Amino acid sequence: MSRHSRLQRQVLSLYRDLLRAGRGKPGAEARVRAEFRQHAGLPRSDVLRIEYLYRRGRRQLQLLRSGHATAMGAFVRPRAPTEEPGGVGSQPDDGDGPRNPHDSTGAPETRPDGR
């Protein structure tokens, strides 16, 4: 097995520290593992991105250790990327029928293609 570079050792140490800090906090260990798996395929040559993610992880570690964090969550996009985001005054789609082409202002809905 080859020796790890200094940056690799720092990232591995951060991973262990985040797992330790996340013990007993709902969702923390799974989130840490998922984040690291998501970025595991980064090429070694992408040092700027790796250093950015390392600094971001250090800040998250500080937050976890601060004592104010009781759980670790993630922002989740509620809609699929192809769906239009709901704007101010728009009504949520409850799936009970066709959508109303007019929002609460009475103006027709504009589609992404401009029609």
C-alpha cells in the first residue's frame, strides 16, 4: 500500500473526527458517510476542490463539537429538478386533479418555454 500524502492524511483524520463528533446525534454519521462517499471520486489532481471541501468539513466539525448541535440534517429539494418551483402566491400541487392555470393573482401561469 502506498503512503498517503499530507492532504490525504488530513482528510482521513477529518473523517474520523466527524464520525466521533457525530456519535449520538441523529443523522450525523449517515450524513458524514454520504458526503464523503459523494466526493470520493474526485481526482487527486483537483486539489483546490479537495481543500475547499476539507475547510468546509472543518467548519462542520466545529459546529458539531460546539454543543449547540443536537442533530445533523441536510437541505432537501422537495421537487424534482424538472418541476417548476412554486413562487410567491402559488398553490401547492396536491395531486387531486389538473393544475389551475391561474395562480392566486389571477394571472396566467408562464411556462419555462415562455408560452
